Amino acid sequence: MRTLEEVVLSFEEIESLRLKEVEGLGQTEAAKKMHISQPTFFRILSTARKKVAEAIIKGKAIKIQKLK
């Protein structure tokens, strides 16, 4: 069995994707729900999208980082 390379998404990255892509919230509203600023939300969301795209395009596994 071949071992896949992984991209690791943090809880915050998963939550940003859930709020924006699944719940359909705007960035300002999603940022408020996460108790962060809108620019910080945008940065987290951008990183999450890039990681997911890399996993899909390069055939990598997606690993969700556990909460500490």
C-alpha cells in the first residue's frame, strides 16, 4: 500500500471553510463567530483553500490537526 503525503489543516482552517463554504456566511459574519478580525479570517481561509487545492490537485491526504 502506498503512503500518501499529507497536508495538515488546523481546527481554525477547517472552521473557516465550514463557515464560509458550507454555511455560506460572509467573511465579516464568519470572523465574528470565530471571535477574530476579518483580515485574520481572510488569511486563515486563504491558507485553508490553498491546502485543500494542493491536496486535490497533487493527490495528497488531508489531515485535520487535533485540538490541544
